Amino acid sequence: MTLKDTELSVKEKTTKPDVAKSDEEWRKQLSPEQYQVTRKAGTEPAFTGKYWKTKDDGTYACVCCGKPLFSSETKFDSGTGWPSFWQPLDQAAVATHEDSTYGMVRTEARCASCNAHLGHVFEDGPEPTGLRYCMNSAALDLKPEEKK
């Protein structure tokens, strides 16, 4: 599988996100780190985020809008210091596009519902997809699996 096989481009999605707030509203809702990562496309330092080594069962949702994005079942230890997943819960939940900042070309991942920057996607992940969704902990909120 390649990025082209799974890509939902930010440009292909409607121009208006499902969840739209003013900059002031985002600043009130989010911590300074969450705001910097999700609204300004920042990156938390490796091995510092809340979820990089978490093994708890549950669903990782967008910290901005609550949209379910990833399952703990697809999380793996990539050795990079960021939470990594081999696929999203639903391809339509994560929009991707080319990011050529910092002198390199990468594939940026954003929440398709609110346009929050999540991280980047690389083609060096495990089977069955071969993809590594390398996400910022500050962009995610782990919703624990309900005990039965």
C-alpha cells in the first residue's frame, strides 16, 4: 500500500471544515502546546509526548474536535518517540497533503473534521499497510476502552 492509495487530500475535502472556530476560541479551548501543534503545525519534541509509549486500549481522538482517528489496535512502537499507527480508524477521518516545509517533502496528516495538524505519514510502517502515521501526542486524546 502507498500513500497515494490511502490519500484524502485536504483540497479534495470541502473548503470549510466541519468544525470551524476562531483563533481566539481555539486558544481558549487548547493548552499552549496543543494550540501550537494543532493550529500552527508545530511538532512536540520526540520522547516527550503523553502517548508515545502508552499501551492502553482505546480510541485516539482529535484533541480539538473529538473526532475518533486511531485505534490502539493499530498503534505500534516505531522507535521514533512519537505515537505511531499503521492506519486510521477511517481513511476519511485523516486528510493528507504534501508538506515541503524545512527543506524536505513529507506527507502531512490533518484531522478531516477540523483541519488540526496531527503529524506526518511515512511509507516505512509495518504490514499490512506499510504506512507509519507518526502523530503528535498533543494532537490526540485517548478515550479508554470501556470495561465489559
